[in-house]
Amino acid sequence: MHTEAELKAMMTAGLAGDAGAHRRLLAALAGRLRGYFRKRLHDASEAEDLVQETLLAIHLKRETYDVSLPLTPWVYALARYKLIDHLRRSGARPTAPLDDADAVMAEDVSEATDAKRDVAVLLARLPERQRALVTAVKLEGRSVEETASRFGLSESGVKVTVHRSLKRLARFVGGASDAD
Amino acid sequence: MRTDDLIAALATEVAPVDRRAVAKRLGVYALAVLPVSAAVMVMWLHLRQDLAEAVFSGFFWVKLAYALALALTGFLMAERLSRPAAPFQRPAASAVRVIFGMAVWGAAALYLTPAPERLATWLGGSYSVCGAYILTLSLPMLAAALLATRQGAPTKPRLAGLACGLFAGGLGAAVYCLHCPESAAPFLATWYTLGMLATAALGALLGPLTLKWR
């Protein structure tokens, strides 16, 4: 695992035209991005598509990285943008592409997949912290104590946040949109 | 395509990157359409009759400085917001300070004006059109700024749009200064500010629609 400083050094060298450093950077980030998207998407091939889209964005938009700032937040902001973009798109067009041979096989599980995806769409609209807590307590089935110690919060703090997040999710389902 | 192949393909041609590319694009695009705005102003509204004398009055420069100061903060904000995860709070706070400072000045000047003249000082001769003219003259720069920002990687499109609008509104107001004969701080603090903020609001409205990139 590379540190922020190592990644940033590779990025800086890549910006100056060092192709080797740029390749090493993309390879190092691919692993991190894979983890990021798999945690949020459940479908490995969908996650891999997003890894590639994000790598492409990192390459094409690299002039938007300010070398005076840390690199990792820039990378994750791009990844998050791509994730939200993807969820919006797939929410609007939930069927699999026709030329996809796997689509036939996927037919009988499509309902479950849609449900999972719907949850992901909704969760993506929550702030980072709320999403993490709901995922831990409600989806991964972790106990409140365990979640509290993992996030460094009090148990009541976790309960309150999860409760609020669920209320907010319920509002999303009701069709209300979240304010910026 | 396998991810490894993609990485290899992307790393074949790695040109050095100009670190000021984002700022340059924003500036060049906006300056490129500034003459359009100026031409519209000259043909439609005309230069102020007394422009030659006005350049020797202090207040002409105050108006210009106010407009350009907000254009600058808008520019800096838009430049930051073209970059994912770059902090934009400092230029945003500067914009608020400039507007607030002008508001205080305007209020103080109004307070010092003899009561019977206050309303006339505040409304001037053109309060009803000032904001609309500034908004109109800003449109070419707003389009240019949105186009430039879109080529970056804005991840907060509403705020980025707002910043583009503030930048464009400031430039539009600067162009309008060459027509507008008003010379009272309360007028400037109210109607110029409204015109520039209206442009910023339009930018915020257009941001989510126009600042999509892949």
C-alpha cells in the first residue's frame, strides 16, 4: 500500500511528463478505487467499469489537481462524482444493455438486484458519515457498540445518527429531494 | 478492456501539464467575449456622455473597483471549484466581505444624506434598469465561464455555476460602468450588487444543467 506522500510524488512526476510515474500511479490507484467501488456497488463488473472510468478521469482531468493540496481527496472526489453519475444513470435506465449476453442469465435475479441498487442509490444521497453508520448497523448487521467504537462515537450518538439517517431516507423514498 | 490494458494505454503518452491551465482557460474565455459585451453596451446603451470628465472623478473608479473586485473573487472561486476537493471558502469569504463593506458604506452615506434627499439618492435615475442591464451585459461572460469550467472537473456544479455567475456579473458591471452616470454609494451598494447577484443566481441555476462532464 502506497502512502499519500508516495502517491503524490508519482502524480507530481506524472504531471511533469514522467510516463513511468504516471503508470505506477494509475496502477496503485486502481487497487484503491476497486475497494472503494466494490464496497458501494456489490456488482464486481459494474465496480470495475467505474474503476476504469475514474482512472480515465484521473488521466484526462489531471490538470485540475493542485499540487499544493493532498492527492487522495482529489482522487476520491473524482470517484464519488463518477459513482453518483453512474447511480443516477442506472436509476434512470435500470435494464441491462441488450447486447449483453449475461443479461439473460441475470433476468431472474433482476428484482433483487434492483432492490440492492435502489438502496445504493438512496444511500449515496446521504452524507458520508450517515451512510457509513447506516451501512454498518442496518446492512452489515453490526452491533451498536461495535460501530460506536469503530467510528469513535458514543453509542447514543450512533443510535441518533442512524435514526436521523433512516428518517431522511424515508423522506427520499417519499419523493422529497435533499437540499444541497 | 482489462484495467491493466487501460492503464498501459493511458500511460503511453504523458504530456507535461500546465499547472495554471484551469485559470488560464477561465480568463482567456471570459476576456475573449468581453468585447461582445462592450459592443452591445456601446450600441444599445451608449457610453455615458461625460465619460471623459468622469474618469477624473473618484467615484467612477470606485464603481469600477467594486465590480472588478467581485469579478476577481468570482474568478478565484470558479478556478477552485473547477478542481475536485479544492477549498474555495477563502475567495467566497472575500466576496462576502466586499459586498458587506460596500453595504456598510452605502448605508452610512445614506444616513449622512439629508432626509428629504435620501430616496432620490438611493434610487438615482436608473434604479429600475440597472440590475437588468448588468445581468444582460454579463451573459456572454457567463456562457464563456461555464464553458471553461465545464472543461475542468467541477464536482459541485451549483456552487461552480454560482462562481461563474459572480465572475461574469462583476465583468458585466464593469462594462456597465462605462454607461452608467450614477455616482452615489447607496445606489452602487444596492442596484449594482443586485445585478451581480442576479447573474450569480442565474449561474447557480445553470450550473447543474451545464457543468456535466465525463
